[in-house]
Amino acid sequence: MLQLLWSALNVALLIYFIVLCFRAAKLIRENSGLFASILFGLGLLSFMGQSGKDKNAKNQVVKQGLTSQDKADPASVRHTYIDLEKSLGNSMALSILYGKDSTGKRVPIDAHSIRNGFVGGLEWVPHRILVNTTADGSDFNYTVDGMLQWKLLGVTVYHQAKKFKKAE
């Protein structure tokens, strides 16, 4: 519930900021002219365009326990989706791509931790994903470590460490 309220607060502040920008552009146009108003608008757009520039460098996830796709039978490759956390309006999940090896045992090939739903103002940054097959080979054990970043208009206000684990 708190996450939903935080997202709604972010949307409300963004709308208020946009209204303020239009008012400021109108005042600039009245006092300094059309050219200054256009320059102000282009300056705001340039800041918005650089917000997600370096996301790939920051989101390096350490994945452990995975098998090369070459070792799995291509005809046996499947996908499973495990809910890690559900809350009102959004959820966090673990997506596992798996196949069967030469002995017929399930082996994880790739894994991703994702966040779905209304997630404004919240960013999930997974740091480590460990996936192993259970002893009987019918299911997966996993550990997912990461950081939930609470942001207000794109500025991180609070970091919340999260760990999800399922073991036999």
C-alpha cells in the first residue's frame, strides 16, 4: 500500500511540476520574448533526455548457478515465472529460463528479476541472482538480492535492501 501511495505522490508531483513549467514559460515569454521561452523549454527537455543514459552500466547483475544453453537440449527449453512479492498495484518476480541436460535433470539457463505494474517512483536494482535445481530436480531453489530505490521525481530518497530466498 505504501508503494502505491509513493507512486501516486510521484505522479502528482510530476503533474504539478509540468504545470509550473508551463507557467514559467509563459512568464518568460511575456518578460523576455518567444526565443527565451523556447530556449527554456529545450533546456528542460535536455535534462529529461539524460535521465536514463547510463542504466546498462549500473544494472550489472551477478548470476550464479546457471548452466550454458549449449548443455541443455534445445527442444526442452522452457520458461517459468515465480512471484517473489505481490503488493497492491505491482509485483516483483523471478523469471527463469531452463532446460533438461543429458541426464534429464532440469538445469537453469538464465534468470532475471523484474518488477511489474504501477512502479512510478520505485526502481528495483537486482545485484545477485542464484538459481539451483532441487535435489529431486522438480523445482528450483533461488536467492535474489537487490536494492529497492525509492525516488521522488527521479532523485533517490531511500534505499531498501531486499532478499528473497527459497531453499529446500
